[in-house]
Amino acid sequence: MERLVIVQTKLPEDVLAELKKKTGEKTTKEALAKAVDHFLECSHVKIAPKAAKARRRSGRIPVYLDNIFKQYRISVSNE
């Protein structure tokens, strides 16, 4: 039996709308699932090498989410 894990992320509405359009799905859940499946199976995806040492951050935002926020110019306040 598969073990299912619930995950969360923040995406701008326009990015989510484009993802739904490209995947042909109507729901956010299905569009994200289809995108993740494609990423895992696509032979054109190149995995970036791991950094030698991860920098330590304060706050609750993981480094990979911080990179996504910077890519899409999303401002996040550290509380």
C-alpha cells in the first residue's frame, strides 16, 4: 500500500492558472499531481547537484521555497 503525504506550497494565481491550462486539469490538486509526475518521469529534467554546505536560515521558509519565491518575485515577510 502506498504511503500518502500531504504537502503545501505558495504559488501566484497566474502561475497556478497557467499550470492548470498546460496540464488540462480543472483542479489545483490534479494539476499539481500531473506536474510532479511529469517532472519525475521526464528524461529532459536535469537534477542540480547538491550544494556542498546548505546555508543556515532564520525563519520558517525552507531554502527551496525561498528560491521559488525569488524566481516568481513573491514577497514574503518573516514573522
